Amino acid sequence: DLELHLQRCQQLSVTVLTDHQDLSNTELKTITNSPAPQQYRIRAKLRTYKPQKLHQSVKLHCSKCNSLQEVPDRDDFDFILHNSAATAPNPELHNASWYESVTWTTQDQKKREIAIHFVKRDEMLQHPEDTLLMIEGGTLKEIWKLAKRFKCVIPVRSTVDDLELLDLSAPFLLQGNVKYYGCKKCSTPKPMKNLSSIAAEQQPSWEPTEIAQVLGIELLQYVFIMKFTLVDETGALNAYLFDY
């Protein structure tokens, strides 16, 4: 467990934090006064690390604009779904040539209208594990249930003439337990009819990168980021960990 490991590192007076066994130890003061990039081997004490909780180390990174953002939490997604459910599905958009639609009204007090559009291949529905579907008016709980059974789930809403993605603060795609997000700055969302080009393929793989491309989404990648402050008798050095 990395968190326990870091705690143990803080308890030790001196810890070897890098490898490079072929190199002699270099003082931190020398490193901070030297041009980069170079390789060093150091002996230093770990003074602090951030963030303190490991789950806070996971961010979303856009490789195009190089921005970093927090992963939206459950409440953010729930709020967007709640707002989109206020607009009833447009029946004129049901049962297109490349998808088949099923609609119903919930029996609860809110009487929500829900529409699920199952994307077809060669005018035929596929097995659930190979199927991409689009859902309007669903709750977070309902969407997660669908994501466990079907290969891909895309939350959408109706416009006058097409289905479209929700606000990009919400995931544009759910696949199993993974939520995929798009960069608000670099994306130019396109109508859902653009998915028909993938549906027309012989064996659609429904890869997130391909889906993002046809929908005009710049895909954000999950990254792991931490900051370590290292010290020895000559000075301090901030070290940053950034990895996909």
C-alpha cells in the first residue's frame, strides 16, 4: 500500500528514494544549481507529500491543451442527469435506421420519461456485451445498472432534430466501471448521428478513443500526480510524480 509506504518513509531518518546504483550520491543543493535534464542518485529525507489522501492524486489530463482538472464527483453527475431529465425525450427521434428505441414512464411520484436507444449493426440488435446504448432521463443508479450489463452507455438528451451529449462536466461514455470525460476547452461535440459510421463497421469495437473522435470529443486521460518534498543537510527539493 503506497500510503503506508509513504508513512514509513517519513518515519525513517534517511531513505534511498531513487535507484541509479552506478552513480555516486549527489547533494540536493548541487542538483538545484545544475541544468536539467540529468540523472542523479540521492540520499534524502521525505519531509512531506501531497495530496495526503491517495484518491486525491487522480486527475484528468488533456494532452492537447495540457490542462489538469479534478475528477467530477458523483453529486456533479447526478445533478446534470437530474437537469437533463426535465426535458422529455423527443418521440420523433425514436427508432432511427441505426438504433432501436424503448421508452417508458416511471411509476414513482416524479413520473420520469426514460428512453433507451440500442445501436444496431446490419439492422440487427447485438448481444448486450457488444451493444452500445444511449439513454435519456435515467438516474445515476439506472445508468450504472446498464453499464454493468451492456458494453457502452452514453447519457444523452433530445434536441429538435437529433440526440446530443450532456454537459461535458458529465462523463460522455461509461464502459464497465470506467467513466470517460472530454475536455470542455478542446472538444467540439457533434450530434449522436455521427456514431452511425461506427455502427456501419463489420465488427464495431466501440473503443472509447474511436467514439470520442467521431463525436468531436478530446478525450481526457486519468493521471496519477503526487508532490514530494525531499531534504538533506544542504537544502530541499520538490519532486513531482506524473504518470498515466
